[in-house]
Amino acid sequence: MPISGSPIPIRSISDLATLTSYTDEALIALDTLAGRATGLMSPSLRLGVTGLSRAGKTVFISSLVHNLVHGGRLPLFEAQKSGRIARAFLEEQPDDAVPRFQYEDHISALLESRLWPDSTRAISELRLTIEYESASGWSRLFSRGKLSLDIVDYPGEWLLDLPLLGKSYTTFSAEAFEMAVHDVRADLSQPWRDLSATVDATAPADEMMARALAESFATYLKACKDDQRALSTLPPGRFLMPGDLEGSPALTFAPLPGLGEGRTKPGSLHAMMERRYEAYKTHVIKPFFREHIARLDRQIVLIDAMQALNAGPGAVADLERAVMEILACFRPGRGSFLTDLFARRIDRILIAATKADHLHHESHDRLQAIVRRLADRAVDRASFSGAKVDVLAMAAIRATREGTVKQGRETLPVIIGTPLAGETIGGEKFDGETETAVFPGDLPKNINALFDQDGEPSTDRALRFVRFRPPRLEKTAEGLTLSLPHIRLDRALQFLIGDHLA
């Protein structure tokens, strides 16, 4: 079955919520109750930031903090526009066991070296406190408002593990082999499938064979993630980003072919792989959900749709499946006063197509429409539960500016920036120092042109996407250095936190 067909059905949000045990739910309730009690004296909002690799999570958080701390240009962010924000500053984060988001290092790379910071490879956190005046005169009589924004950065690849909680090892194995033979994956998965075909699952457990299978499987997943394929649905996520689990038995397993639903032979390779798969669910996936995902109040999901468009129809179809599975992992909606004391719900979700600065503004609405199309079914489910969902085309840091060039009698809209070293346009390879004008092409006015009647992307594309270096910061006539430029970061902030600063 080709990958460009209809997405594989996924578990609904309500079904996913039942995959936690009573013990998990009790721990979540106790943690939520403690958090609500603390919040009475010091209001806070937990914002989850996720997306698949290279979607721009680190850049988004860095730009958000930089623009708020330095009073950036945010005309659609009402609290900033009206002058009600007195100051924003970083404070010590509340969770001592979670690594700190290294904001200062990332800003140094962006501003001093003009290099994009390293991608998110593990979970991290940062607390930004905003002091503001309420828009209500009555509220201003009592005290100045204060909101602690706890930003939780985590890889989307880890989020895609949550559906595994409802799958047995046999089901996981069958689905992995089914996806591995799709047109866009078959050549990459061939070495792993060839090795798997030599294995007898009923043979005695063999540590070296388990290790060889796990390494071959992980190599296949990593190859799927490369720019040439840009695939997104690649669980288990820790095989791509192991963090501190690298080399542990919990990551030394792989799917096995031809497994039945009968009794597993004790001491066999099948039994070893099944035990490690279940350990992965118990010791990796469940704590991640309980300690991080279940504690979120708001969520932004960043999507690099243009990388998928560059890679072709298989990547776009796979991105659609990944977005659906990511959104199905959250607990969206609104509860009552009583239920909110014991369980958090994500009441606002923003799906943002990043790198809008790689397109002329005339195509931004079309990019936004493409992402809405990709996420349509998942958005409908989340909205039905009471959560507010929005879709946005944005660039947390704008690396280009717009212009026009003459080509014969035609005037073409272009973007102007400094391509990264090694990027090529029309056979010309750039050194990372030379600024150039690029005509990126246009997304179609009718976005249905990208999809056929079966929901499959069209291969008729004339788009040129290259990566640019971060911009040099502009200065005013008085010599004041401005904050990082962006596209629609202010609209994202208004949707995600504007109501808490009213």
C-alpha cells in the first residue's frame, strides 16, 4: 500500500485518555491539585512547545522571550500594544528535575554568530514572568497583575510515542513492517527487513542479535527523517532522540516479523523484545505523559510544511498522519471549576506553519490553508471537545525581507537574504556570506491543486525553498538596537496568552 494513500486510522483523543492507569490518574490529580494551590498566590500558565525536528521550537522560544524582555514590535499583541506590560524577566524555573532551556546560549548563537541554535533533543523548561496592568480599571485598584509563563520545550518525536500505549508488541511489529514497505520507505528499510528475515523469533534470546536489530531499525528511522525524505511518523521517538537512555535495554528492541497472537515462548527472542517494548512504555512513555503532557494548559505545535513540500507527496501525506497523531495525544477542552482542580485540560492549541519568511507574503494565506487541510480532521476533534484551535503561518525570526526583480517584461516578487553555506540555487553554491534575491515560486491560489480527489498531494510543484542565516539586528536612527524581527509572532502570543493578561 503506497504511503500517499489515506492516512492510517488513529486512536481518538477520548480513547487515548483511557490508556493511563488509575495510579497514573491519581498522581496527575495530586500534582494538579498542588499546582492549583500554588497558583492561587502566584498565577502561572504552562505552555507546551512542540513540533517535529527542524520545525523551529528553539527559535520560537528564543524569539518569544527576546521580544517580550526587550519590548519588541508586537502590534497584534494587545497587552504590549496598549503599554500595559510593565516588564518581562526570566526567573528560576519551578521544576528542579527538568533541564533549563538555555536561552542565553541560543540568543548568543543567533545574534553574535548568526547561526541557528541546535535543535531540541530533550525536554527543557524556562519561566518568564510578566508584570502587567489589567485592562480592567476595577482590577487595577487592587494590585498590578503578574503571570509566570512556564514554557516547556519537548520533541514532537517523543509525543508520537503516546499511541504506543494502546498497542501490544505484536500490533506494533505488524504496523512497523506494514509502513516499512510503503513506496517512500521501502529502499531505506530494506537492510533492516533483510536482517529481520534471518531471525527466528522463537529461538533463545540473544543479546547481540537484539542489539543488531535495534541498531538496524534505528538507522532506518533516522534515514527516513533526513531532508531527502522528510518523513514524520517514526515511532519509537527515543530511537531518534534517545537522550540519557542511549544504550539502555529499554531502547534495545525492534519489531519482529510474522508474530501471531498466541502465547509467547518463555526465554525466546520474541519474549525478550516484548518485555523491553513493555518496559519502554512503562518507564519512558507513561512518565513523560504524566509528568509533562498532562500538566499543560496551552500548546503550540510547529510544523515545517515546506520541508515536506520540498520532499514530495509521500512526505506531505506522512506529515498529515503525524499531525493527526500529535493532536490526538493531548487532553483538550474546558472543564468545570471542580474538575479543573484535579485535571488540567489544554484549552487552546495553535498549529503554526513555520518559516513563512521563505515565501513571499502573497503565499502566506495559502501556506496556512495547506496546514489547515493537513490537520483538518484532528482540529475538528479537538474543537469539538471545547478547546479553541487556530492555524497560523509565521516566522518566529524573519531571516529575509521582500523585494522585486525585473525578468524581461515581468516583475517578480522575491525574498532577499543570506543563504546558509552549502545551499544551492540554480547550480550556484553559496558560502554563507553572500546576500541574494530568490524567487521561491508561488503556492497555488486554490490549495486543492496540491491534493487529488483521494487527498494525495500533487507532484506538480515549482517551489524553491532554501535555508537562510539569521538576520542582523536593525538599529534605529538614534542607534537603538531593535529586537528580533518576526512574522506574526504577535498574533501567536495574543492567541496563546493574551486572555491571561486582560
